[in-house]
Amino acid sequence: DSGVTQTPKHLITATGQRVTLRCSPRSGDLSVYWYQQSLDQGLQFLIQYYNGEERAKGNILERFSAQQFPDLHSELNLSSLELGDSALYFCASSVEGVSGGPGGEQFFGPGTRLTVL
Amino acid sequence: AQKVTQAQTEISVVEKEDVTLDCVYETRDTTYYLFWYKQPPSGELVFLIRRNSFDEQNEISGRYSWNFQKSTSSFNFTITASQVVDSAVYFCALSEGGMDSSYKLIFGSGTRLLVRP
């Protein structure tokens, strides 16, 4: 058990819908990263939050957004869903160093498997 | 540009054989971090090792060993006396910091290891 929790574990929805994925980082970790794993794109970085603020964006679609709350949990919002959004979505948390510098390894949650029908 | 290449898509071995998974990376930074993660059939991502660019010592952990060579930009992973439970997809990843100060992971495409009894 990595200490990172993600809910729900599975999500089945229809095209055009909106869903919210939730992530709770390990106690004390300030950084949350979101990744998408799909068959055609592999594992891709989407977005990172550090202590409530967005730090970096990767290949994240405009239909997707995220936020990190004061208790450090994070949510990834996916809207206007398309078939191609079906994937496994991971969040990871990390202990960053002082001022957000390099820390240790990233610990991954169990993932949310999203199926868009 | 950052890139991680895992040229071996799939490897199949018989139990007790040794197997090496290759990883080649590209980066312009002098400070970076390399990782290996395991993804068993259950789907979670399990951290195996983190190595920083200034530490070229090889590491051994039980049946696992890692060979980091900056001269060839490689970070290979060897499993000695493989077991059926080692069957999984293994990902090599790179993290740099970069201009956005994000230590996001750049993953290779993964190597699927099948250990047959």
C-alpha cells in the first residue's frame, strides 16, 4: 500500500458527460501529480500541483482541469468526455524538498479506470 | 528534449533465468533522476528504485540489480533467478526539474516481462 488513495476505482460513463476523480496524497506530501495511461499514448504526465498551486502542465486537454484543496487532496475534472478519454488515471504524491525542490520517489495510487461508452 | 526509450517491448523467459531490461534516456540537464517502476497485472505502479545523476554506483537489492552508465545514457535493470511473480510491465522513467521546477516523470513505453514456470 503506497498510502495514496484514489476514488473511484472504476468509472463507466457516456460520451459528453463530466466526471471527477479524487486523490488523497500520503500524509505530509505537498505535491500531487496526475498521469494518464492509455494503450496508444502510454503513461503521460498531465498536471502537477504543489501545496495548492499549479506547478506544471503536460499534455492535458483543455476539457480537463484539476485543483488541489487546502487539505492537499486533489481532484481531476474531465468534461465533454470522448471515447478516446478511456484510460487509467493515476495520481502520485511526493515529498518535495525545500521550496519544492527534488525530493524522493513518487508514490502512486491504485488508479481510476475510466471507461467512456 | 527529455526522452526515455525501452526498446524491448516484450521478453519471455523461463523461471530461474536471469533477465536484463534495457533503458536509454536523453536529457540536456546535468542533474536528473532515474526510476524504475513495476506494474503487475493488478495495475498499480510499484516504485523499485530512484537514482540521481551524480551517483553512478550500481545497486543490488535481493534478486534485483541496476547498472547506471552515464557514458551510454543507460540505466539497465537485471532480475536474477527470475520467478513467476516477476511477471509484470516494467517502466523506466526520467525526472529533471527543468524550467518549470516540476519533477514530473517522463516514462518509457514499458517492457512486458513474462516468466514461465
